[in-house]
Amino acid sequence: MPPTTCEVCKDARAAVIRPKNSQKICKRCFLEVFESEIHETIVSNNLFYRGERVAIGASGGKDSTVLASVLKTLNERHDYGLNLVLLSIDEGIKGYRDDSLETVKRNALQYEMPLEIVGYDQLYGWTMDQVVAQVGKKGNCTYCGVFRRQALDRGAAKLGIKHVVTGHNADDVAETVMMNLLRGDLPRLARATSIVTSSAASAIKRSKPLKYAYEKEIVLYAHHKKLDYFSTECIYSPEAFRGSARTLIKDLERIRPSSILDIVKSGEDMAALVPPEVGGSVSCAGEAEEEANSCGSRNTNGDSMDLVEKQLALNEAAAERETEIKVPTATAKPQVTGHPAAVSIHDKKSNGRRKGKIVKQVMGQCERCGYMSSQKVCKACSLLEGLNKSRPHTSIEVGVEDEEASTTLMREVAGIAISAG
Amino acid sequence: MDDPATTDLCVDCRERDASLSIRNRRLCSACFMRYVTSKVLKRMESFRFKTLSGDDRRRLLLPVSGGVSSLVLLHVLDAQLQRQIASRNRTAYDLVVLRVVLPEDEGSTTLKGDYEELARKFSAHRILPLLDLQAVFKLDTHIERDFEHLGLRRHGSESDESFLNRMLSCATSVTARADLQSILLQRLIVSAARQHGCESVVWGHSDSRLAALVLADVAKGRGGSVPSTIADGPSLHGINSNYPMRDLFKTELQSYAQLVPDPLLAKVADSGETTAPPTAMRHTSIDTLLRTYIHSQGEKYPGIMANVVRTASKLDGRQASTITATCPVCIRLIVRSQGLLNPDGNLCYGCDRMRNDIKS
Ligand SMILES: [Zn+2]
Ligand SMILES: [Zn+2]
Ligand SMILES: [Zn+2]
Ligand SMILES: [Zn+2]
């Protein structure tokens, strides 16, 4: 088969098939189009201002490494006037971060960026190893998830930086959209799709410049730019809802590679259709997931989907019992039970009667640490309180402060189409 | 808990032995049938006598697909209308039944006979003759103009049938073809409803089917259309949509069909996902993938899959700020939310995406 010519420059040999539009392009055109699309994302969303100090959440993985590299390139090429800093979190798990932190250290030299490594011991007074020693292996996933979610924000605050950028890519966003649809959580679905997430209560702004970038293209970019990154094989399998969404998205991508961006677009549009009274609340389905655990080690299969399924079945049974009392005959009278199962579509009036199934959450600040929280004391602080009292924690209140987990590190990248030759 | 072997009584009537487990409740078959009927009729509330004014004759179009869901719906509504005749000597509405013959039905040896049998059994209602999909070009006066947005135009004296076949063969992916066909089907059914003076189309979609449609919309970039896909009430077509089976799972409808002593229902009771032969991913459409997904996940997580529709129902298509126009192809609202993915031109994102897979 003769080599295909690049569809852009019509000159060089095509080396990349773009998943979003099946375009076959050469290596140089690919690097250029990849960078210019991220530039467009940055400019059209007004992500930065001149002179801004921006912390790049750096894990040493491919996403954050590509993000750092591209931001450095664009900052120079387009004179953004940004003050970029690499921010890494050390969870304090012996051996787990060693290699990735070494990678970040090399990146700091390669990109001539200052690097700040903030440890859990500095942020929380406990390393993960110490937490595990305290509460045992079973409960530590809860701590891991809650602490990790806050760590970047807390680390940035420590450095006096108000803007953290993360390497979340289009695949992450698509997965989170599907996942939250499955677990019935529209507020989180909406949050996942917005490129900037910040709250009046939090001083830290978060954004994801790679939101429209395919994971496959990120890998290709890192490959062709010969970037130095650390490919972690996560020791954890994903939480059940995320796992189900991930499998689904992989299948969809196989049928139609553009699906990833199509789902991102769907998520953006659905976010615009979430009514205000739903937008500020968190459904019970979402909370159950948190209580199971957020990173879920391989051997704990008593997973969140089972928990939610059981809860929904209980709700259903309760609604049925109400129905029995109210509607004894086949010709049903109109009835609205308090349960969502019986709430007719678009029936706003019934919202108020859902007996607390939908809980309005008012965001405020944790009275201990000032982190945004729907509770008086944020999750991390209440976990810490438990730890500090030297006893394991029993029940955890769930707020809305968690962002979607960046899962690309954990995702294997398979079947990347390179070389049309 | 009591030993089920000794005390397996129906939890509803507490008289008869239970024979089915429905959403974790043990029911006898009589109570289960009542359960199905009441779930459907609850969703038919807006078509009661009470809501009639004067001599209004309300007509509802019920499209049957040959599948179990629409046939169960017809069965339940027919029984309701018979009861109304018995007690009041008139009905609150008239049913008009339609069956569209799709390209894949061609060569079916049983379709015609089955439909004739249906027409005999439900002769109290208006049973329209079989309608080919290409009838859409006659009944929908705008469709040819609208489909020019997809680059699809009739060649000179091309017949409706060859125009349709050429149109579908222009799709370069299974998904685009399925998408195109479902838009044609939808537009045909709505046009038929208009032609026969029906105020509403009552669809046989089960909860499972609606869940699959929601996920498929999302996967195809049609997330903004989700409210129009599943909402009861007015649509942009000018004809209402109603989904009276939205509270029932496909598996429950199959159980119902098995229990009713009716050969027509018995024939379709086992039809469904389970019989679909496994095909290679690339020959699968996104719609089929998600139907299979909902079906397979629904075995373990029926509640979660049912919750998808409930969740999606909270989306409000009337959030006017982001809605700009109606898509001329799918006749749904175009949502132009913030973001970089809004297409140029006047199609919605999903139809624009579909157009990329149409090479005319
Ligand atoms: Zn080139
Ligand atoms: Zn706190
Ligand atoms: Zn019974
Ligand atoms: Zn459209």
C-alpha cells in the first residue's frame, strides 16, 4: 500500500488518523493542529489573564505532562504572560509516587518551571501510609478519595495561587457524563462538562484546557514530542459506575470514534437544560457511591451499583405500598406519591413533595479549613477529626465538593491508530 | 423473612399463590396483570371522559411495530375502551392503529398475515392499511425540502421507493443509516397522525426502550434533544406524544404477553434483544449497542436502568436561554450551549454529525 499523503499540507506522509474526524495528517501538522486547538480553547473561554500565576496539577502522567508542555509552548508562542508552576501532591504511599515524582522533577527541569511538591503530611498531618496503619486497608479508599480531591486546591492555596489547571481530557468528560447519567446525578453531570469550575465559596479556580482533546491524541502528542512521562498502571479498578460508563464509552468509540466529542457536546447541552432547582442539589444515588468508596480496590466487589440498585428497589417497594393503599382497583385514580417513581415527567409542582429525596445543598465554607463545603465541617476535616481521635470513621456525609476523578491515568490506552503507511 | 416455600402468597391480594417476582414483590398473575394495566392507565389520565368538552371526538394514533410493547399497549387500551362501551356505551377516545413496513421487513412472510390477524382481533378500532416507509414523501410535505440540508435530493423522476433506498444507502455508517431511518419513521408516523386527525401519538415505548433512547441520544451528540425524545405532551411536530408504557420494563411486558391468553401476544412475547444475533462492533449501530447495554445491565440493575429515564426527565427543554431554533431534519430544539462544538449551519449537532456520514 503506498503511503498516504497528509490531508493538510498535502506534502508529508500521513502518520496520524485523527479520531474526531478521521483526517489523515502528518506528524508536524498533527502537533500544530493539536496545539492550536488547545490555544483556541484557552482563548475562546478566556481561561487566563496576563500575569496570572497558574498551578499545573502534575502527576507525571501523560495528561498533565502534555498539558505542561503545551502550556509552556503556547505561553511563549502567543505571549500569554503566564507564570506557570508545577504542583504535585505526594500522598505519602511508600514506593507508589517515587517514579512519578521523579518524572515531574525532570519535567520541571525540561520545561524550566518551578515545582512544588506538597505532601499529605503538610496538608493533613497524615500520610496515606499512616492513615492505612491507623484505619486498616479496608477503609482507606474513603480517605484517599476525599483527601485527593482537596489536595490540589489546598496545595495551591498554600502557594498563594488561585488557579489550578488539570489534565482532564475529552474521554474523562465523556465518561463522567455517562457515569452521572447512570447514577442519576445531574448536578455533577453539569459540573463535569464545564471547562471552569469554581465556586463563590472557594478562592481556587479550576480549569481543564484539554477538555476537548482526545486521550488518543494526547498519547500521540506525547509520543511524537518525545515527552518524558510516567505510565502508571493504577492498582485500583474503577468504581463500579465509572467502570460501567468506561466500558460503554470504549464500545461507542469503536463504533464511531467521534463519539467522545459527541458525548461531550451532549453533556454541555444537557447541562444547559438542568433546571435551577435541580442544579444545586445532589441526589441520594450519588451519595451512596461515595459511601462505598471512590477508588475501589479490586477485591471489594460490594460495589456502588449494587448499593444504589438496592436503594432504588427499596424506594420502589415503598412507592408500591403507597399505591396499594391509595389505588385498590385497576382503574387508577390520579395520584402523586412522594416518591420520584410516581412523579410525572416535568411535573414541577411535585418537586417540593419528594420527602427529602432531593436535598438542596447550600455551598458554604468549612469552618475549620475554609474549603468550600455544603456541611459546616468539610469531609476532609471530619475525616481528620476521626483520625485524630485515633478511631476509625463510621459514616461520612457527602457534599458536592468532589470533582470528577481524572481517570486517564488508570485507563489503558489500547489500539491507537498510528501510521497510515 | 418467611420461608417462601410455605408462604409464597401474592403480596397484593394475599389470597392466591404468587407466581412472579416483580420489582422484589411476589405477585400472582392476576395481580400482575392489574399492575401492568394500572401503570398504563395512570399515564392515560389525560384522555379521560372528564377532559372531554361537548361532542369532541378525540383520536389517538397507536403505531405498532410488531414488537411486544406496542401490542401490549394496544391490548390494554382495547380492554379499557371495551369497558367504557360496556358501562357508558361510548368511549373517551378513538384509537387509530398504524403499522409501517420498514426496509428490513421486506421479504417477511408473516408480516402481512400477522397484521390482518391484528386487524380482525381489534376490529373495533380504525386499523389503517400497512404503510411503506417511503409514504413519508407523500404525507410529509416538507421532508424533501428539509432533507436537502443533508445533501439528499431526488433524482429527476426517481420513484419514492428508489429515492428512499438510495437515501439510506448514502449513509456510510450503520449508525447514520439507523439515525436517518428513525427520523423518517418518526416523521411518517406524525404525518399520518395529522392526516387522520389524531391529536396525539401514543407510543409503546417501555421504560427500558426510553432509557436506551436517552443513552443513544447522548452518545450521538443529541443530548439536547433528550427532553423531546421522552417527554409526554406537545412536540414541535404540532402533534402530542405520549408514552403510557414509560413505567414498565420490557421484561414485564414480555411476562404480560406470555400470560394473556391471546395467540397474537404469545407470538411476540419472546421477541426482543435476546434473539438478536451477536454482530461485530463495526456493524452495530449506536442505537443497537445501547439497547443491548440497557437489556444486559437491566438484568442485574433494573432500578438503575429505570432511573436513567427518571433522571433525564428532569431536564427541561423549556430553558429558553440556550435554545435558538428548531432543527429542520429531526424537528427538535437546537441547544446552543457554551462550548466549542456548535456546528455552523442550521442543523442540530446530532444531525450535523449524521450528515458527516452521508455521502450523496
Ligand atoms: Zn502535513
Ligand atoms: Zn475543612
Ligand atoms: Zn394477587
Ligand atoms: Zn436535528
